[in-house]
Amino acid sequence: MKLAYVFAAAVLAAVSVPSFAQTTRIHGQVEGLTDSVLTVKANDGSVLKVKLADGTTFSTMAAASLADITPGKYVGTAAHPGGPNGELVALEVHIFADSMRGVGEGHRPMQKENTMTNATVEDVVTGIHDRVLTLRYKGGEQRVEVPNGVPIVLLSPSSRSAISRGAHVSFDATKLPDGTYTSHRITVGVNGLVPPL
């Protein structure tokens, strides 16, 4: 499951769709935005028209590093089991802007034994090839190893103005029976960043 199923925990605008509609993760580049229709060239080469639902939220994603993960930061991480001392091993880490603290707090299962943890960094132990984070959330904690090379990004709330031609975007979209798509949350990479996973 892709990352920003994630972090997503913002309160999303309700979208009325048939129960048989399918949701998929889309990654691509913006070709245009007219009124409420976003045109995206998806990574598979297809060009999609995506209707932005009323109340659509926007966020930006910027590059960050291991050094930016410090005690007190609020983060989200998709991870899998397998650390040498029983830790989870991060697939990526999102550092949330302070204004997003508390979004989606907790620890939950994902697909293929992966998990998602949104929590406050309580402690950081730095190794030669990684960092081990102690993440504290209401009702528990997790220890997560973050190897060198794992994608680390800063996620911040934004607005429609973040959308520009050529920007890389990532979002969940619902495909309707007529073949069109709709979405209520768009993540935009800044400074050429391609949103991970």
C-alpha cells in the first residue's frame, strides 16, 4: 500500500460514490488544472482527467534527511517487521509540519505485513548505517529502524496554488463507472521532488 494512504489522516471531505467504485493510487505529472478538473499524465503514460471534489485538501512534500528526524517531531512511517532487535524497518518517513501534529495518530496494519505508525519521536539512537526511532502515540509505542537511503520527506498543508504544470503529484482517486476519476486530497512534490511510494 502506498504511502500516503497514510498520512492521510486529515479529515476528508465526503464524496458520494457508488459502493462498487474502485479507489486506486495515482502518481504522475500535472498537465493542467481547469476549474475543478486536474489533468495528470500518470506514470504508466495514460492521461487522466480527475475531478477535484468539493473541499479537496492539498499538501506539499519536500525533501528531508535523517538529520531532520529529532525528538519531538511528529512523523508517519510505513514499515515492515525485520529489524535486528525486533524493530520495525521503515519503508519511508514523513515528517509532518507542526500544524499537522496529531494527524492519524496511532499504529495500524497495512498490506503484506506492513504497518503505518503516526506518532511523536521520543528518542533517536544514531548508528553508522541507520537511526532507530522510539515513536510514542496514545496507547503505545514502536521502535523503528530507518536505514540510510530510505525516502524522508517533509509534509506540509498547502492550497490549490501548489499545483503547477510539470509538478509531480500523488493521490488516491476513485474511478467511476463512466471511466472518470474523482479525488479529495492531492499531494504535490516541490522543487522537483517525486512523492515516494
